Amino acid sequence: MFQVDDIKLEYHPSSGITPEVHAFNEFKRRPPTSSAPPNKRPWAPFKSRLEFEIAELALEACLNNDQTDRLITLCNRCASQSEKFTFKNHKDIRERWEAVSHRTTGFTHDVISVPYDDSIRQFELYYRDLWEWAADLLRDPRLFPHMVFDAQCFSKFDGKTFVRFIDEPFTAETFWNVQSQLPPGGKPLAFVLYVDKTRLSSFGTTRGYPVVARLANLPANIRNGQGVGSGYVVGWLPIVKEDRDHAGKPSWVNFKNAVWHESFSKILSSLASKSHTGQWFDCPDNVPRWFFPIILILSADYEEQCIMSLIRGIKCLWPCPVCLVPHDELLNTLKCYPPRTATQSQEVVKAAQAKVTAEEKEEKLKEYGLRDIMNAFSTMMHTDVHDALSWDRLHFNGGLYRDHLWAELQKIVVGLGRAKVAQMDKNYEAFPRWRNLKHLAHVMSISFADGSVYEDISKMVVHAAHAILTEDDSPLGYLLLCCIRHFLEVDAYAALEVHTTETLSAGRHAVQAFSTYLQQYIEKSAEESDKNWNFPKLHMSVHIFDNIKAKGATCNYNTKPNERMHGSLKDSYLLRTNFRDVAPQILRINHWQVVAESIRRHISDLDEYESGGSEDSGDLEDLGDVDDLVSPDANAPHVRLGSRQAAQTFELIEDAHKKDAAFTHFWVKLNNFLTDFLQVIQLPLPGGKRVQFKASDKITECRFLKVNYESLVDWRLHTDYLRCSPKFFNAARFDCVFIQTEAKVIFGHLLFLFECIVGDITLSLALIHPFDAPTGVRLRKDKHLNIYLQAEFFSVRSIIRGALLVPDGSTDYLVVDTVDSDMFIRVRELHLAAGHPIRI
């Protein structure tokens, strides 16, 4: 018989692996740790570990030649005799980096030639051999055990049936379908490619055009992380300089697209033939595998997607690179249109090329919004460029929320007068602190910021604006706020790291609800707003959940991890180049960084091996380090207290809080609680009698609480870091929590955390203001939480996780369910448990 939460794992039939069912608590996707002894001299050809670490520091700090020479001079003066230090100047370090550069696949310099206007124009291209780059990862004994080469189908038993769930690309449909098309024994080697221009200087005009690759066979935590196995710059595309004589001409636009695809054909050249015939590879587990490279995911903004798919962009008749939606119907996200396919696009181009006149050819291409250029991805078997193009959460939020919804809301609030603008700013500034959530000031004056700032603005906007944009005072503003709330629900579902059939359905309904409200707002604001809502980024929401079903969770193709890599490239440009012919200089530094990461990883392996695998995780009481202590161990304690203060008597504690009624008769109430609590948890009362603390007895206050909890989204262990402190960075901070009571889950506000000793038992307890209704922010308006004026004691073990609640008046609080995906799902379940309709 199956148990609730059992995990079933089914492999693709061609793998020959039989299905498996695991108990939830025993299921692990992480491979066993390798016991093979590491390289004893991983820093070679550096002459010592010391020399490598000096060179690594100079590389990380982007020191120029003169600064590196000065650093080496100081090191030579201070060096001990235990390690040999032979560097004399920066030239020595550079020679050592060049000597070690062969460890990973380096960059190739090539020149491509593209005809235009009776002439041949040449461009420089830099790229890594993609097959050799992937082979480097395949050979890595630490990465290889994490790789998945057979499509998998996961499901979780709900008590009646197994419900399928999707997270990684290899658990989704496209990976499975591709493997079904391969010869028996063939394995997909799936690439994720990202391309985008970036300005290398805030004030200059120099731009770079990096191509970043990731391997979809690796799990997301490695692939989207940092270091070995994450994203690698594998190409640097040429940027065609504008020619005043030709700029704006259709032929010039086609030429720039041709340069892009000719360049990308070079980058894909090492994979193209192998995608047809496959390539055998001897893997580290001594098993030869037959790999077929595919481009599974293309991660890019809309402009780059148009180039990749060779459509004519936003002004053409069919401006979506994924489907054939008419230009005038981009706003209508309630309707789906036929998908584009690579085969169809190739047939259209061939049919156009067969036309007699240029005018006939152009008309044929316009019918589908295509260009007369050979698509670089057509050389790849089992790759459909239109299917590989993926919805991007980062630019969806930027284009739709920042430029449209937020801009409209700012305008409406400004129209209500200065007092409302000031109130909006104050509401944001009064927001409680929360880890990884920016505490923003002067929000109404923000007109330009990076995407993460606007993402945080969106998470707080409903709670900051609900008392300003009321249905009576600002009907249009209130309708816009409803639109934003539904937008946030779409975003919350899109951001889930694991999806089931139910969440996919709920997400599609959320898109429809958002679209319906937005249509109403557009109609009612037509006379007051000149905003154009008929744009591709809005339309792309139609494809969100199709993409998830096909390629896994949106984190697999979000451009955010890739755009984060621009920072290092910009640093290299500003600090390590002479600002002329910058591409080879930037890529040389980038390659050294890749090599340094590899060496550093091997040094860490050696350190761990020589220390017997034990690592000091630090002390919770050290507040300087506590936020870095994230335990991935499922057996880690559920809760841990930290930031312990000196023990104090009950008398002193009551006197320090004499203005707070919650602490009146603190020790008397604690005696009553503990007497009942010990009996409930079946622990003996001290001496068989009631607990009888005296006013002179002492307890230890704690001001930090670490809570490990199982996420309702991905069922992995996550951690909240909660504060209960009158002075945390010079401000009081008392966080809120979810509490499991006997009857139900409620919210509560931490007032005091402490440890007390009863007999020979140390108990961890909390004084909490409990809230009486398990509900969150209602979708229509503010369904508030009423607060008990009587504080109560709880065991800290009854705390499920932290909660972000915003004061709304003197006794009411609103739950911010948009702060993370687990919070969103928990509050949604509390709504359902309380019988509240979830309107979608």
C-alpha cells in the first residue's frame, strides 16, 4: 500500500530503468558524496597554494598591473618561509594564468564574412567550442553524479492517486519527447543559451554581446548558482555599427540579422553534426553514453527573441516569436493562437525564395513576419527555435509592471495630491523589515532602478496603497490596484519552483482573471491614459504555463541569473582593459576566472578531505555570521534560538517592560502555562508539583530565532531568520510567525523569546500576541485580522515559519502573501480552510 506523500519516479522507457517508489522522508535526488582522494596539488602550475591565492585575490579585486606589483612586493616582504613565494611582478602572475588556462576550454577567435550591397563585410567573433565546454563538465567527477540523462516523470501520492509534478527541464515534456525521437540508447545533452547586449559602462557607448551557456542536465541549484557547473560565457557576438547611409533600410536590418545568425552558426558548429549522428562519450562512471546535443531553452528578452526566430519584430503582422497572434490582438490574452514551428518557418522562407520578383518574395515573408535569412538553429536536429524560446519573468515584470502598471499607479496617486503621495511614501517606509526584501524610501519618486527594486515595490504595493486608492475616493485607482493584485498572483504562480496539475490550472485561471480586470481598466481609463497596452510582453503571459509544462519551472529560463553575470564583465572592462579592442581582454579575464573557480573548488575538496570532512558551521550566537547559516540537512533542528542575553530575574524583566501589559505577572502566568504544558507533552512536573518560579529566578532572553521549515512548494528545507529584538541595527524588530495550534494554524507577533530551566529540562519558549483568524489579504478588499490583547506563551517548536504582516491601524494586521512562493501557497490554503472563496 502506498503512503501519503510517497514519491514515484518513472524513467523514459528507452532508459531501461524500472519505476521506483520512495517514502517521502527517504527520497533524495542528491547523489552520494564521492570518496575518491582529491588532487594533492590542485593549485599547479602555481608553485604553491600561497601563490595561487595571491593571484586569485588580484583577479577578484581587478587589480591593474601596477597594483599587482605593489601587492607582490608587500607579500615578499612579509612572506613566511613555510611556502615558497617566487612572484616578482604582474608578468609572473599572467604567465602562470596562461600556463593553467588549458584546464578548461578557452576562446577561439574567428572572422566571419557577410555580404552587403556588393561588398563583403567582416566581423570578429570569439567563442568556446560548445561540445568541448560540455565535455569539461561531463568529465568533472564532482558534477557528473548530479547530471540526469534520462527523462523523468515524478509524481506524489495524495492519498488517492499519484499527482505528477514538474520542476527541472528533464522532468518536463520536451525533454521526454526529444528522447522518444532518439535512437535506442540515445541521451539528450540539453543546452540552455542566453544572449543579450549589455552596456559595459554607465556613461560610455561601448557595448558587449555575451552568449552564456548552461547545461540543463544539471539541477537548477547548480545550473543557476555560482561557480563550477553554473553559467559560462561561451561567446562574444559582433555588434554591427550603424551606417548612416543605410540605417533604417530593410536590407540593413536583414544584414544585421544575417551577421547574428552567421556568428551563431559558428558557435553551434561543434554541436550541429553531433545533433544528427550523436557522439559517444566515456563518462566518469566508466559507462560510455551516446549523447545527442539539443538546444532545449533559449533565454532572452523580446528583442533578442525576434532576432533568434528571425521575425520582424513588434511592428510586423505577427509580432510573437512563439505563436501566430495578429498584431492587433496582442492585448487579448484570453485567446490562444496556433504555434509557430521551425518547419513551417523554413517552408515559408523556401516558398518566398522561389518567387520571381523581389516584391512577391517580400509579400510572402510579410504574411508570416519572417526574414529571408537562414536560421542558425536550423542546423540543430531535435531543436525548434520557436519552441526553445521561453517566457522571461524578469522582463515580463519590467515591461508590464514597471513601465505600465506601476507607472499608471504613480500617475493616479500624484493626481490625488501631495498628501496622498506623502502617505504612499510613508506606508512603504513603515513596512516591517524582512530578509531579502528591500526597505524602500521615497518610492513615489523612483523612475529608474534595476528589476529587483521594482519586484520588491510590487510585493508591497497592495498593502501600501489599499487605504489610498479606495473604491470611493478613486474608483479608477482601485480598479488598477485590483489589476495589480491579479498580476501579482500570476507572477506568484509563475515563480513556483515546483508545479502540479493543480497549480498549472490555477495559474492559467490567474492569467485569465488578470486579463479580464486589465481589459476593464483599459476601457475605463481610455480617456485619461495614453498608455499603449497592445504590446508583446503582455501577450507573452499566454505562454507562461505552456512553457512550464514543456520545459519546467520558470527559474530554468529566467534571464536574471544570466544578467547577473554582466557585472563581472563590466568590472573587467572598467578595471582591466585599456578601452580599446576590449573583447579579447575581457574574455581573457573571464577565462582566468573560470580556471580560478575550478582550482578553488579542488582546493576546497582537498581541505575537506584532509580535515576528515568536518566543517565548523559557526555559532548561532555570533550575530555577525548567523545569516549565513543555512542548513540543507533535513535532520537539522526545526528551531534554534540565538543572540542570547545575560540571564535576568523575572523581577527585572517585568520592570523593564512595565509599560507593556503583556508582561504583567509574567512569571505567574508562566508558572500556569508550564504546569499545563509539561503534562501535555508528558514530561514530569518538578517534584510532582506545580511549577513555582519566583520573582528572583532567572531566565535567558534570546533575540534571534532560526526556523527550518518544509516548503509547501518544493518540499525542500528552507530557513527563516527571525528577530525579536528591541534594538536590531538601531531599530526595534519583532517579527511575526505562523503558529500550529491544536485547532488550526494562526498568525502571531513575537514579543519575547527566552529559555528557562525546569528541573533538569531546558525549554525554549516564546511570548506571542496571537491573531484569532487564519486568513490573509482578501482579494476584494481588506479582510483584516483582529488581535487578542492578551499575549500567550507558546513553545517555539509550535512555530511553523516566519510571516510578514503589516500593521493596518492600531489592532489590525494584513498578511503579505507575495513575499515568497511558500507564503503565497500557505495563505491560499488558509483561505480555503477557512471557507473563503479564492476568486480567479
